[in-house]
Amino acid sequence: MSEAWLDEVNWTEDGLLPVIAQQHDTGRVVMFAWMNREALALSVNEGFAVYWSRSRQRLWRKGEESGHRQKIIDMQIDCDADVLLLKIVQEGGIACHTGRESCFYRSLQQGTWQTIEPVLKDPKTIYK
């Protein structure tokens, strides 16, 4: 398959693309991350989400340590070609390194961030 489609992406100055991961059947946003060109190409070729870890400065296959991979069902780019939406199946039902379903588990309530989502699995048992 030609990779000309990668040239249509409006990458940031540092060569990254913001990515929203959404559970395909519920619409729940479970994660936000970044991809570089290689991560996007690998995601398409492998069928599972591969991100660029800005903190580690390396490719990061979601679930490589936890087993909580993200199987890609659909991939959509926005009208400006600068944000990607992944519709995924979140394996194990946990997307967040805190052991929660979603990384978006805090809500602003009366001027403070309140935790509104339970921990589904203790991260100490996920990451050894």
C-alpha cells in the first residue's frame, strides 16, 4: 500500500499528530496521545495503536507492558487533517495507567478536580 496518505496529514512542527482514542461501541473517550509518522504507519499496518511517547522519546505500543492493547476498528482525521480519532476496542477494559477505564476520570466540581471513576485494577498488579 502506498503511504502517500501520510503526506496529507498536517503534522505539528515537531512532527506529531494529536490522537483521541474512543471506545468504538460506547463512544467513550478513553485516552489522548500523540503519533509521529512512523507510529501512524505502524498502527495502520499492525491494526493496533502505536503512539509516540513524548516522555520516553520512543515509539510506544499501547499495552506493551499492561496487555491492554487498543485494536483499531476505524481511523478518522478531522477537516484540517491535524487531529486523528481512533475508534478502538480497548482490550481488558482499561486504558489508563492508573487502572481505570479512561484517562478522563476527574471532573471539575465546585472549583476542584474530583475523581469520579473507580480504579478497576491496581496498577501495581498491572505494571511489574
